[in-house]
Amino acid sequence: MSHEMTLDAHAHHPSGIRRWIETTNHKDIGAMYLIFGLTMLMTGGAMALAIRAELFQPGLQLMQPEFYNQLITLHGLIMVFGFAMPVATGLANYMLPMVLGAPDMALPRLNNWGFWILPPAAVMLVLPFVLGIFGIGSGAVDTGWTMYAPLSIQSGWGMDFAIFAVHMLGVSSILGSINVIVTILNMRAPGMTLMKMPLFAHGFLVTAILLITIMPVLAGGVTMVLLDRHFGTHFFNAAGGGDPVLWQHIFWFMGHPEVYVLLLPIAGAVPHVISAFSRKPSYGYKAQVYAMWAIGVLAVVVWAHHMFTSGMSTGAQLYFMYSTMLISLPLAVLFFCWIATLWRGSLSFETPMLFAVGFIVLFGWGGLTGLVLADAAADPQYHNGYFLVAHFHYALYPTTALGSMAAIYYWLPKWTGHMIDERLGRLHFWIAIVGFNLTFIPQFLVGLAGMPRRIPDYPLIFAQWNMLSSIGAFVLGFSHLIFLYNVVKCVRGGKKAESRAWEGATGLEWTLPSPAPYHSFQVQPVIE
Ligand code: CU1
């Protein structure tokens, strides 16, 4: 403490906006990541609502197909790179030093730089879209978030902006990952071995290693696109001896592990929430750790299940089918551990617990429908239709939104010193659940009936389900406004939070049953 004070006496204290621009404090940077991520959630969400408004009826009412293509592309890129990853990085910044017993992240200035690359990248991505609305230029990138060649080679200059944005987003997440890894490996409290480290930290460690593995590959890929576009190379041009399918391999080598980049931080955070509201330590600590590492390893060897419809030898189809299905084993281990934590617990369902359970149930549906798509024989029926769209929204919304909201609601009292408005939190939860299911259950059905994705029009026969889906989307969008209001309200004031904010938070949520307590299904373990 005295050491800190001597340092402070010599440090300069910028105020106003400079306080935020120059900050190296992990909580400040964590808060900025969260604010940035939630701003992008609203931006990407507004685009989703524009898409659903167009799809409310068959026919073209509000926009031309070119504009629709920009919307679906930006919605995808913004939600993955602008919302989901920054929110997870925000949680890591805020909580990692605390769960490790470290004074800050290991590399505070790198941390600052990593964050401040993000806003210019977001501007880079969205600027051509805004200019396009005013008739300047050809609009934003319109290839779909997968940026498949040869479309991405021929697309307008929005694509160049997207390439530079992807480079910056990649640099940002690599810097963040380096910081997470260095912090975890070097700054744990004395005696905290890796196998005694909270699950939260394991989730982020696997994620960070995955990101450092995959983001440079994507950066190399989009650089090859840039070279093909402007410097006469033919990496993806069959006429010049290249191969457009090469792009698909490069993209999905990043794209599939990305799903686990979005899942694993939540898989690390949620056990702490369900443990607190079950009044039990997390069940199966070691099993969960090994499962997360198994997911991390398998994640990088299954990417071509996204390419069954691109043409592939039978042997390769079988390999990618079985390896993909293999991931459901460690995932099932995580599910069983979460459920076993709940089992015979003294449960209560405050807002964070509702969101955690909502995540488990709905993500289960994402996983099960993923098994359908992993089947190389079934996939061609569903791959280019709405079944796939519904599947990945069931995989990603529960994790990135419900899961991170569980964590945010859970830790807001710790961050702000105030309790959240419990009634508003529960209202948010139930409206979000109704809105989400109303949006995406119809998409499973029209998908099975053959409605293609990425097209702004559809046959009359799909009209009713699409109308319901659009109504659901607006309900879901509204629920997020309640969330924002609740967060702002909590930051500005409210009932004072005790040091143990939640009645359930007895400290057990940080306790590791390693070795597992005897018969933890039957008895409440005694932790001294
Ligand atoms: Cu995948």
C-alpha cells in the first residue's frame, strides 16, 4: 500500500477524456471494453432488426438486395468481432487480476493499446456503409461475413475497408490474448497452481491460446485477398492457377475455432454463477478443465465441416464429420458438470442465475442442432437454408449474450457497489427468452421446409413463420433496452451492495473441489 502511494505521488493524473485514453488500469479498460461491446450489440442489433423488418413480408419493401447483403455482412462481423469478443475481453480485464490475486494485468500499456485499436476498426468497418446510404461509394462489404472468394475479389471498396478492419481487430485480439496468457502464467497468487486456478481463468487461457493460433491465419488470408484485388496475384483465382476453395479453408480454420473463442470464456464464467446460486462448489473441477482444453485442441482440426457443400472426397467428409461429432463429448462433460452443480443444490433464481440456466438450456439446442449439420449426409439438405441460421444463433446468442449477461449481472454489484434492479432483471430475462425463441424456432421450421438463407425475398408459403420471427426479433431487441437501462441505473445508484452481494455468494463459487468432495451429489461439503 505504501509502495503504491509513493508511486502515486510521482504519477501524473490526467483528467477528463485523457483519463480514459491514457488509462492502464485493468478496471478502466475492462469497463471500456464492455461499453464498446454493448454499443456494438446495439449497432449489430439494429441491423438485425432492419433485416427482420425486410423479411416481415415476402417481396422487397424497404431495401434493394445490394443493401440487404451489406446488412447481413455487417451484422455478422459486428456481432462476432465488435460485440462478443470485446465483451469477453472486458470480463477478462475486469475479473482476471481479481481471481488470480494479481494487482493488474501483466502488460498494462499493451492493454490500453489493444483496446484503443478497436474503435477505429469499428469505424473502418461501418464508414463505407454510412457513406453508401448518402450515395457516396459502393457501400460496405457485402459478401457475407465469410467473405468467400471470388465474390470478395470482385466486391466494391467496402471490402478493402473490411480487410483493414479485420487486420486491426486481429491485432487487438492478439494483444489482448498475449496479455491474458502472460498474466495467468506469471501473476497468480503464491500457491495457486494451474490446477487450482478458478475455472474462469482456464476458460480465458484456452481462448487466448486459440486466438493466437487462428487470428494470424485470417490476417494472412485477407492479405491474400487484398493482393488478389490490387496487386495481380491469383491466390483465389482459378483462371490464374489459384483456388477459391483455398479461401474457405483459411477462413474456416479461423471461423470454426472462433465459435469456441466465443463459448469458452462463458464456459469459464457460468460455473461461478451457478455455483453461487446453488450454494455448492462447482462440480467436477478437473473434468471441466480437461474438457475445456480438449475443446480447444479439437476446435482447430474440424473446420471443413463448413465445406461439405463445396465438394470434398468421401474420406475427408468422414474425417470432418467424426471429428466434429467428437467435440460433443467434452461439451457434454461441461453440461453434466453444470447440471451436477445444480443437482441437490439449495437453488435460488435471481437474475444472474436465470441467465446462466437460460444459457445452459438454449445452448443445448444449439449443440444438438449442430450434430444434425455435422452429419455429412444430412448437411447438404440444410446447409444453405434457415436451419443453419437458426442453429448458429442458438449456439451464439445463449453464449455471447445470455452467458455474458449472467456474468455482468452477477458482478455488477462488485463493480459498482450497487445492487441491480432485480425486478427489471427478471423482466429482461423473460422478455429476452420469449423474443429469442419466437425469432429462431420459426427459422428451424422454414429451414427444414427449404427456405434459403441470405436472400431478402421468399415464397408466400413461408410468410406466417417469417412474420412471427420478425415480431420475435423486435421483442428481443426491446429486451436489450431494459438491460441497458438496468446497467446504467446500477452504475448511477441503487441499493448498496454488501461485500457478499448475492445471498448465495458464500465464497463457495471460488472453491475448487479438487479432489472432489466425497459424494458431492448427496452432501453439502464443508469448506473451512
Ligand atoms: Cu464449425
